[in-house]
Amino acid sequence: VERSRSTFNYGTYHSLDAIYQELDNLAAEYSDIVSKLQIGESYEGRPLYVLRFSTGGENRPAIWLDAGIHSREWVTQASAVWIARQIASDYGSDPSVTSLLNKMDIFLLPVSNPDGYVYTHTMNRMWRKTRSKNPGSLCVGVDPNRNWDAGFGGPGASSSPCSDSYHGPSANSEVEVKSVVDFIKNHGNVLAFLTLHSYSQLLMYPYGYKCTPPADDAELNALGNAAASAIQSLYGTTYQVGSICSTIYQASGGSIDWSYDYGIKYSFAFELRDTGRYGFLLPAAQIIPTAKETWLGLKKIMEHVRDNLY
Amino acid sequence: LETFVGHQVLRIKTRNEEQLKQLRFLETLEHLQLDFWLNPSAPALPVDVRIPASSLQAVKVFLESQAIEYSILIEDLQVVLDREQQDMVASQQ
């Protein structure tokens, strides 16, 4: 049976099932360059799906991109799906994406915290953490962006299971985190680690667990500013650029600190729109504009990685 | 599905480190069940916090007593959530 072109509406929010269905549609529609991998299972047994964009070759240098680690940040999962189609459809028509994929692979995890995402749809729209049980506590869940092995348990993370920034019992205790760590370690050739959060328009690089600048501070700062300019060029959305510590506050156990210390030089965290009045409830009408401007920033970083393999 | 009727999101602007310290103190008061969307970090940066209806009066009194400036970012969170839900249903249909 011939598959029809997807009717997925990119301008609205979707359930996890609908997003996962669209990942299948993309893999079918662009089967020459897109494939779907399962890198693990969430605490409640939901699959963690990654889209692999590749034009072939073994263990090529790769770019990692994830979204939705904080489940209530719905615009990130929605943007990731839009970006997935953009990457796939741009290959062969956009010279930048074409040359990128001719040289490198992209791995995209659109829903990093599927249990949390389902929980935001069914029980509590404001849920941010995983859904793992904490022995000895009635409170559920760990902040998966305080659970990475980077200054774990240090400043800016809570030791209380009831806190929204609870770091968990140990680094990588959350299977959602460990699955990504294992995947990246097994791959062995990931050169960029990009993660999408919302909101407040920030583009951050390491460190968050300490306030000393990273060895590549100058390059990351210049690249971050170039990406922010690219984002601004579309609708005028302004981003603040800097290290996590200098831009917001000290926060330990974050993903890009782990990736940077692991040796992935181009490690960035995006905080997407809101532009001020909606918080985590960004109206669906803003999904595509957000995704479009974010894509420009991502592309700027990806092009730099492509041209500066290390 | 948990509802958020009467929850407000306030945008708080601090002028100095002392006011930031006051907000960090507020953060530690678990019984208020505050949900910081943007945490207190630097005087130049706003702080956004979701406040349950039951804690609204206490928080506002606290802020006013400390002369900390705030505005209402979201008047009633549930109204915004209902709109989001309607949009999703309409889109699915």
C-alpha cells in the first residue's frame, strides 16, 4: 500500500502517539535519508525514539539534537518535529543541509521525556520531571536536567524528591538520561550536542555546575552570538548568549556540561520563546515561527561544526 | 486532570541583591507551593512564578511589604489552559 503524504498539522500541539506516528511517516516518506531508532525505554516503558538523518557511511561524525527533556516545555517537542521535516525536505534542495548531510549524520530525539510528556497531557500540564518513583518519598520524579554526571548534586540542584529540580539518587539514575549517555558513548563520534528548552530566549554553553569559563569560551561565545543573530534575522526575537552560570544561575548535573566534559566541544542549550506573556503555554500559532527561527540558529551551529571537524 | 483555577503567574522585577535574597527565601517556603518558571538569578533578569490561588494573597503581601515590583503575567492559568485544550481539540477535528 502506498503511503500518502502526512497530514500532520505542525501548527498545533499533539499527543505522544501522534508525534510518534509522525516520526514513522517521516521515516517512510524520506526513507533514503531518515530512519527511526529506538535508543531505550522510559521509566514507564515508553520507547525513546531517535530519528537518524544520514546519507550513508559508517560512524560518520554526528550532531545530537534533543527536545522536551522538561516535559511541560511543549513548544520544544513541537519544534523538533517541524525541524525533523525541515531537515529531511531540505536535503537535496538546500545547499547547506545537503553538504552537511553529505558529511555528517544528525540524530534527533524529539521527546526526551515521554512519561513526563504524557503526564502533561493527562494529569498535570505543568509537570517538568520524569515519572520515576523515589523510595521513601511520596513525591515522584527527577529533574532529568540535573541528573547528568557533571558536578552531580552540586549547587543549583535540589536533594529533595519533592522539588522540581530534584537531582535524583545518583548520576544517570534516570533511564531517559542513561539511554542518551549510552547512545552517545557507543556512537563515539558525536561532535555537537544541542538541546532545546523553553522559555526566555537564551543560548547557553557550559558551564552550569561551575562558574569558570570553558576552554573554548571564545569560540563558543562567538558561535553562540552568530546563531543568535541568525535567529533574530527572521522575526527579531532577541536571545541572550553566554555560559549557563553567567546567563542565568549555577545549575549542576546539566546535559551540556556532561557532553562538554565528555569531549563534545559544540555543546549548546537553547531556551526558545516565549517572548514574555505565556510561559510554558505558548499559543500553538507560535509553534511554526518558533521552529523556523530556531532552525536558523541550529543551522548556523551545524554549519560551523561541519566546517570545523575536530 | 489537575486544574489550575485561580493560579496566577507573576513577573517579578528585583532591583538589587537584597530583593533577590528575599525571593530566594520565598522559594524555600514549601507550603506556598510556588512554581518558579524563571528562578531568581540576577537583579537584571525577571522572575516568573506560578502561584496557587491559596497562596496568592500571602505572596503579594510579602512582595509589597518588601517593596518588590511585580506585574501579573497570567491572570488565570486555567483560562489559558482551556484555550490551549480547545485549540488542540479543534485541530484534531
